[in-house]
Amino acid sequence: MNPSAAVLTLPRPRLIPERIESGADFIEAACALGRPHLRSTLDRHASLDPEEQFAAVMQLVGDEWDRTRRAWAEEDGTLTPARFVFLTEEQVQAQEAPAQLLDGILTVGGLAALVGPSGEGKTFLVLKFARELAEQGRTVLYVASEGAYSLSPRLKALRSVHAPREAPLPLYVVPQPVNLMDAGEIAVFLEEVKQSLPEPPAWIVFDTLAQSMVGGDENLARDMGVVVQNCNRVRELTGSAVLLVHHTGHGMDRERGSTALRAGVDTMALLKKDEEGVLVLSCLKQKDMAPFDPMRYELVPVGLSCVIGPSSGIGPSLSEAAVAVLRSLDRSSMGDGLTSTDWEAAFGGPRSTFMLHRKRLYDLGYVVRDKPGRGARYSVSPFGSDALRGEGP
């Protein structure tokens, strides 16, 4: 029997109660749908009787539960969640665009794939993004299907080019594969994620896809469909965005295997070297946003490993205005960096120009900061210094 066919018959764990008769049942169902923060709501109303408790929770939660269709059973007044949601035309038009996890690249709770030739820096780029999200206080879970040993020097190198931190980052690594063909194993994985992490991850990375679909054939649309379906299940139950790291085929310009992967993801990006040997991240598919412009990177030796950063010299990745904003920081910083306010004053140009390029410079790795949020101090990164030297005085 084909193993992939057997996967489809595995029972799905019952994570949502069939009947919701109290605030406690409601909260458990909401948590199962990726809203674990609502558990604190239940704690605040634990002393109320079930009916009052339910009313209090429903009033507080409001639109959050509207995503799950509700139907009252007339005979006993209990609440049963329906399987499907029915939206009017007005409700569809009123929906907000998905929030962005990695600006211009990935959406919150989205499903994405990063593809590229073997050995050209995909893991380095993913670790860079993971570190940036973790520095923002977002939990990242990296499933290293080929083992975590090779990640150690890469993480050490990445840490060395960022500002020192006192508290550990919320970046976690699972050093063994999770089989995305096996619904039972995914159920175990999700339960252990719930038990082991302080909060649901904002981003879960499976690196690589080939090592994460044991028993499946990446050339079969059916098997790739099982992977996509199970990734969607992970997203629904955790609220996390999911990234699959995958290889390209012989042509080096498209993903290896079935096109069902491209059809099933929200975002697909390609990382490969151009004719000049520069790593270029380009957009192959973007469902809910405009395709992002190509981004140029290079691997820079650091210690026993490398880190990935913008290509040396200021090329297509930065405009003249962005160069001016970067140079103002370089010339005015006295070693401990500048706050955003002081940096803007040093730049002296329009505020809108400064705010736009401050964010872009940080996102591309030309500058670093000592912490997220208010009071952060910005400094030019080693990549930014190299780029400015390449640009000339």
C-alpha cells in the first residue's frame, strides 16, 4: 500500500469539543483554533456560573469568535461550532489585508516556500530572518530536519554581528525532522509545541521539505497536496506562519517536484546566484501582496562560518536617498549608536524619507539596533560599513 494513501485515513485528533456549554469550553475551542491568549480571559471570570461566564467571555472576545460560525441548538441552548463560514459580499469586502510578518515578503499566518540550488545560502537567509523576528520578541521555531550540528557555527556567527543582548532570544530549534506526511506525528508535534514553548510561534520553519515528507514522493501532486494540507493544519491550530525550505530542480529556476507546492502556498521565493555570483532573492509567487523587488545578498565569512547580508557596494538594493540616510548615521554615531530621533536630526531631510529608509536599512541588514521598540539605538552594521566603503566618500 502506498504510504501516502495511508496518511489520508489517519484519524484527526479531536481538539475542539463537539458542544460548547460554558466559558471554559469556549476558551478551549478558541485556543485550539490558535487563540491561546484567551485563556487569561477565562481565568478572570472563573468565579462566575457557566451562563454568566459564557456571556462575559463572549462580550469581551467579540469579533474574534466570528471567524467560527455559531449555531444555537433550540432544544437546550448549547453552542455548536459549524464547520463552514458563510460571508456576505459586504463582509468579504470589509476584510483587512493580511498583516505582514516579514515586510513585503511574508504574511502573518501565511504558508511560504523558499527554493534554491543546494548549498547557495537558503539556510543562512532563513536564520537571518529568524533572528530578526526573534529580536522583535516573536517566537520562532526552526525544525532542522537534517540535524542542528551545522546550525551552531552559523548561529554563533550571526550573533557576533548583532548588538549584544542580555536576555536569550525566543528562537528555538528542533534537531530532528517532523514528518509532514503523517497526521499522527503532526498531532504529537503540535502538542509538544504547546507544552514546551511559552507562547505559540509566530513562524515555524521546516528545513528541508525533502527530509520532512518521509514516505512521500515530491513529484506526486497527491503527496505534495498532503504536505500542504498538513501545513495548513499547523497554521490553523497555532496561528503560525509556516515556511518550507526546498531545492530547485535541474533548471535551477523553479522548485523541484510537483507544481502542487506552488499552487498551495501563499508565497514562493527563489534564492540563487546571478551571472556575477551575487545571491538574488526573487519572488516567484505572492498571493496576498504585490511581488517584492529582487534583493541582493552575499555570504560573508565570520569566524568558522558565514553570515548573509546585502551584497558589497551599494547597488540596486539601495536608492540615493537610502545611501544618504545610512551615511548620516555613519558620520554622526559615536560608537554607542543613535536613537531614531537623533539619527533623523543628523539626516536633516524630510521625515517621510527618513522613516521609509530607516526601516529598509534595518530590514536589509545595513544597520542594527540594540533592542526593539522605543529608545532603540541604531548603528551601522559591518555590511553597512562595507557598503559605504564601496560607495566611496
